[in-house]
Amino acid sequence: MSKNYFHYNLKKLRRDIGLSQEDLSHKLGVGRTRLSRIENYKERLSAKQVENLKSSFANYEDYRIIEFEEESTENILQIQDLKKQIQTLKDILALKDEIIQSKNDQIDLLKKPSGSLYSRGETPISYSTLKPSGKFVNWNSVDIPSDKYFEIVPGIYDRVIHAKDHFIHEWEVIFKKALSDIDFNKYKVILNHSKKGSIFKMHYHVEPETLICVSGSFHEELTNKTIQEGEFIEFASMQPHEVTTLEQSYLIIMIEKRN
């Protein structure tokens, strides 16, 4: 007897349409016992029965499972399990590459200077550990508006800016000089104003970050550095940092965009 080359999920088809096994057996021209075996992938439909399936159900192809001449249910499950294992291995390899890149970025941190906004200095950042600690922040999931300031943590207010002249308040002219040389294609740029004593507790993120102090001053706890007006500090990918505002301050936050 000629057999088709496909498995069909006839159980799902019946349930979706609301047919009994007896109803479907009549439409296909097959006995209920054999239909039961077909539904459990122990037998296949004949070519004639496939034609009956096609003429009875316009969407019959939606229920096709796999395209092999002879493939048992056990083999189908093995193939599906193999695909899952392959995807798991891909995920592990991707994670390994990310960890290696993170470590390399953090090692490079030992060579990075902090300095003046207008003339970079040569004082190296002191960073005592390469192990990330604190809270991981996913900047992609933080919804910072561009039309108003958002209190991201108590006393710290952020607003995304899309161009160097994208101002919504007159007092934001204070940022104008520092924004003039920033590449908005390379960085997500955030304007910030912070109250005295406000703290962005220890955290880290994948994207490299630069904090520019336009007015006021703040202290970075882990590097034990105080950044004053006209100065900046850089943080590498996955580098933990904690910022305490020493006085009312205005900052520009530059988050490097990553594809």
C-alpha cells in the first residue's frame, strides 16, 4: 500500500475543529482502530487518505509535523531534543564570549585615565577587583523620557537628549558647551541634575559609560575619586561603580550604544 511522506497531528486537528475520532475516521475512510494508531504515529495515512484529508480540511498542511519517509515518534523526539542541545551549546558559547570580552574590558580599565573635560589628564583609575558586584542595570529596559526629567533613584533626575540643541528648559543652556563635541550616533546621551547627598548605589552594566560633571561635584566610591566641574570619569563594560553627589550637580551621562 502506498504511503505518504508526512506525519500529521490528527489529534490536534480533531480538537481544534471539534471532531470525534469517529467523525474523522469517516472523513478519511479509515477504521477507528487504525486512526488511533495513525494519531499515535504508529502508522501513516495512505496516499488516498491524504487526498481525503486534503479535500476535507483546507488548512490540513498546518498540521504536518515532519518530512521524512520513515520517521518514528521516538526519532522525532530525538531530533527535537538534539535541536535543543545545539541551541543550549550556542547559548553557552555566546555567554563565554561575553564573559571573555567583559574581562578584557575590565583589564583595559587599569590603563584608562580620568581627567578634565577639556584636556584629559594622565592619572590612572585605581580599581582593585575584576569581579562584578552590585546590581546589574540593563539600560535598554530603563524607560527614560526625552520630554521631561524622570527620577531614576531618589534625588537623581534624568532625561534623554537626542541632539546637542534638544533643550526643553532655558536653564539647560548650562550643558551646551559640553554637548558640542559629543557623537550622538555613538552614545545614548542623558542630561542629569542631582540633589546634594543623592546616591546611585553600586551597580554595573554592559555598556561603557562616561560621566561629565558640568556643574557641582560628585564622588565615585570604588575608585575613591571626586569629580568636579569640567571633569569626567569613565567606566568600562561591567565595571561596578557607586556615585554620591556632594552638592547640587548637573551631569551629562554618555552610554555607549551597542548593536
